Amino acid sequence: MKRLLFGLVCVSLLAACGGDDDSKNTNNDNNANNTNNVNNSNNVNNTNNVNNTNNVNNTNNVNNVVINADVVESEPNDETDIATAIEVGQTFGGVIAPGTADEGDVDFFKVSLTGGTILEVEFTEVSPDVQPVVIVQDEAGIVNRQLAASSAMSRQVFIPADGQYDLIVIDERLGNAAHGGPTSTYVLTTSVVTPTPTALTLGSPVTADWNDNNVDVYSFTSTAGTAVDAEIFAVRPPASGDLDSVVLVYSATNGYVTDNDDIDFDNGNSDSAVVFRAEANEEYWIVVDAYETAENAPYQLVTTETDDAISAPRSLEIGGAALTGNIDAANGDEFDTDYFTIEVPAGATTRVALTGTGANLQPVVTIATNSFFGIIPFASGAGVNGNAAVEFANGGEDPVTYFVFVDDIRNVPEDENATPANVGGADFGYSLAATSVTWTPTTQTLPFSGSGSIADVGNYVWYDAMVPANSFIIGTVTTTNQDFEARLAVINEFGTADPFESPMAFPLAAATTLQFGVRDREYKGGTGYTFDASLQAVDTSGITFGAATETEPNDTTSTANAGTLPAAITGAVDGVDENDVKPDYTSVTLAQGDILVAYTSTSGDEMADADTIVKIYDSAGMVVAENDDHFGQADSYFSATAYTATTAGTYFIAVEPYCEGDTSNGCGGNGDYVLNAFVAP
């Protein structure tokens, strides 16, 4: 953790403090022209040994105060880039120059250390005028440990990786009182200890004590490759001491794995815990370290194995070997989910497929992204005959790591109010694999109408067609299979598929080759998953839209404005909240078979544009078509839909704002729009 003490080092001292230059100036013995020069008496081949001139009669002192050390700080050394270099085993020391409560001296020493070892730091001399603290830090920000001479004279620190480490010395009165001076001297030494790990049995708690200030190292070898949870109880029962623990995981083969200082320091929980993926047949060390020394330092190390830790997922590789798993029986009210990650190259399309090996499994495979807003699922494939799959593309310019979740679908019902079944057990096994796929379209001429079949779970059926400029696209898909919830999809500018319910509708201004397809909503497929699809491009260049303006009140079907088609109706939505979105209604008269097209666009003031939802109601007030955001928009949130009238009569077009979340200032989708409506020729 970052304590106030170290914060003052980083903020106050490095920015504005006085250094040892106050007491060791160019007129003293400790300058570059004197005996502390590498070409003079402080040379490794010369007088810098304990039996030579670096003794009490030597010039390696400050204002005639002797520092009995192999290496004495060389000012300036108040930051890592100009730290005084030392080697393991050398004694080193310096003087804490006078400082105030706000400012003070800081001495940096740098030493090269090897990962997988233990550094032991010891104060060998401390003058009565100084209360020194040494802080051990690494360049990666993993290590932040301290030793205060007022609490203990020595401690150990586990070294997670090869590299340069800073040993930073300050007076612990910094920030509280005046301190330092020419007689505020200190000397330290370092040594390296090779760890001798104690064998650990996962699942068996270890009770120990950190009172000796020595790092404790425990080892185990994973036989199956599982997620391991290691948690230290030091300030919490049953230990209830004052040890501020740090837990670190190290692979004897591959080095540093992970670490944690505080579970929740802000709320008083300075215990530590990690979850990590242990590869099969690899030796791991669980290291119990501490931020600082403690007098009352009992602790309990608790380890558990699991296969369902989202923070330690298994890695699924495209084209790699299939991974096996099992949805285990529920633990009380908690059902089992298995977590994986997969890295997909830029521009690549991937198929993640599950084959059920247990007769009782009804699988669902979910793909999710780890975004700024958290982990967000975007595709779920439900099982057919025990198998499930999802096909998806990474349309970005960089590789993306996705999450893959495997569940039994009865444990994750779509209805959030439904009770999970919490099924699982020995006969819920599966095999999971990922492969590269290519989405290959069949070229069509518009208008297109044809039949197709989803061959397997996860599949799309793709088509492409040339679309002229100034077109309004209308696509439909139908099926007689009650288990088949057909969706239309369009390949967007990033190469990924945007799905839409039937009918799919959107305007296109420029001529383009449009790639569109069909899939099941839950990525089902196989025998019986047949469909009929159609796509047409309506030429809008010859349509003259009559200008009109909505008139309030028109927020019910009974108060709807009468519309004469084709029309371009300017309006604004100002919903209050999710229960009062205050839609604008327009009534139109249709003949049987008429195709009503309705879409919103900008009123000309992009800063005031609404985020709309467009709905079409029949004469009975039932929604027969709707859309939130139509395809092809870069920065806007307009809507488009179409409906073929099954009977002649009055229909209603409603424009409402998107409304969700914080509505303290009204619906977030409030704003201006133009409703464009016409009957397709």
C-alpha cells in the first residue's frame, strides 16, 4: 500500500526538500576532488576497506562525523535516476540533513537483485539523532516495503523479478516534526537468502506467525491445472493481529505471477488475497510478506482450488487443443460457471464451439468483452442436442482478449425474475474449442427472395448485393420452426455483424455492396432450422416529402396528429422518466399490403438531436414493428422500421426518447428529430 510516509517522500521531498548538500559542500572532504573519489582512497582497489583509510581516521565522514560503511551516499541522490549504487553485502550509509515537518532529506540507493530470492535489510548503526526508515521499491511497482529502525533492526523482502531495486532512507518524523542534522547518521547492510519453501497442501489452512520479520514461503505443485484462491487472515479473525500482510505468487519455472497488498484498506481490511491460474505440473510459491514489521503478527493462510474464478480464467487458443470441463453441482445457492479467455487477432473471425460430453448438460456459451464499463456479454449460444457455438469477429485494428463463459442454461434464465435451477454434477461435462472461420457470402441481385438453412449451431448464412445510392433497405426473415428465432444481420464498417429483428430497415445514402445474413437469436442451428428471407432497396430519390410540424398534445393514440404521406414531420421529445416518455404519435391510413416506412433523422441542429425509438402500432394499439438504433450511423442514434399492413385501417407511428438510468433531468434521449414516413412504391 502507499502510506502517508512514502507519499511525502514522493511529493514533498522529491519536489522541494533540502538534501545533504547543506552539510556536505564542495569545500568539504566528501567532494569529487577529495578522497571519496573513485580514483582516490574510496577505490575498490585502494583504501576503501575496513582495515584501511575508510575507518575512524578516514576522510569519509561528514563534518567530522564518522560513517563506518563500504559505501557512503553521494549527493545528490534524492531520486532513483541519481541513486547511489551499492552491491549486496556492502555496508552503506549516510546522513539525514536537517528537515522540517514538511520537508526533509531523502537518500536513494540502488542495488541489482535476482528474482526468486529474499533480500534481508538490516540497520547496523543508527545514531541517537535519527529515526531512519528504509523503503524497498522496485521499478514495476510490485514491491513497496518498509523497515523502521524504531520498530525492528532488520527484515526480509521477497524479490519477484530480476532488476534494479531502490532502497530509500528517510527520517520517520518527516511530516510531523523537525529532524535531521550533521550527526543524524545511519548504516545498513544487505544480504540475499535463498528460499527454502515449506510444502503446502491446497485446502489445508496454515497457521503461522510473522514476528521474526522473515518472509514465509510455501510451495505446491498443481496436478490438474486449476484456479487457486490464496487468502491471508491477519487483521481479521481468527488471527486478529496487526500484521499488514502482502501475498505474492511466484512460479518456480516462469517467475512472478501476481500479488496483493490490501483487500480493502479504505474500509479497514489490510489482509491480502489473490486468485491465479495454476498450470498443471508447475511448482508455485505462495509468499507471505508484509508492508512493515509488526509486533503482534499471527496469520492464517487459507487456500482453495476452483475452476470458476473469473479473475483466473483458463486460456482457450484458436486452433489449439480442446479444453474439457464440467458444470459442477451447485454450492448452496451458487451455481457453477466456467471461465475462459481467448485472444482474437485483428480482423479475424472465430468460432467457439462446445461439444457436450455429459448427457445432462444443456449448455450455453457466452462471449463478453472487458470494457471501461466492465465485462459486457454480447453473444450467447444456446445448446441444441447438447452442443452450442458462437461465431464472432474482431473488427478492430488490434488483437482483443474476450471472455468465454460456459453454463448450463437452466442456471442462467433469461428472465431475471426466474429462479436459477442450480443444476450440475458428474454428468454435465463438455469439450470446448476455438477455430478460425471465414464468412463467405452468396451474391444476390435486389430485390432478393429466397430460402436457406442454418446448418449447425453458431452458423450464419451470408449473402451480399449491390445497393444503389439513396436507397431505403427493407429486410425480412420468417421461419416455421418454433425454436428458431430468426435474426437478420449486416456486416458493418468494422467487419463485425450487427443483428436486427425482422423487419430490418435503414436508409443508405451512398451506393455500396451490402453483406447481410441470417442466424438464430441464440445461435442455434441444425436440422429443421430453415427460413425464408427477402431484401429490397426502395429508391427514395424521387419521393417528395411534405413538410409538417408535430402539434401538442399528441402523446396518445387518441390525440395523434393526422399525417399525410409522404411526410417529413419536425418534432421534439421531452420524456420525464421511463414511465412517462411522452411519445409523439402520428396517425396514417394504410391499405392492405401497404409497406409503411418510418425513420428519424436530424433536424439540422446536431447538438440538439434526440436519441429516438420508433414504433408502429396497429389500430388495436399493439406494437407491430419497432427499432431503437438503425444500421449505418456513426455518431447518431436515430431509428428506422417498416411494416407491411395485414389489413386496411388506421396505424400509428410513435417517436419516443431513449430513456434509461438517471432521469433527474428527464430522459437522456430528449431532443429534436425529423420523422420521415412514406409507403414504399
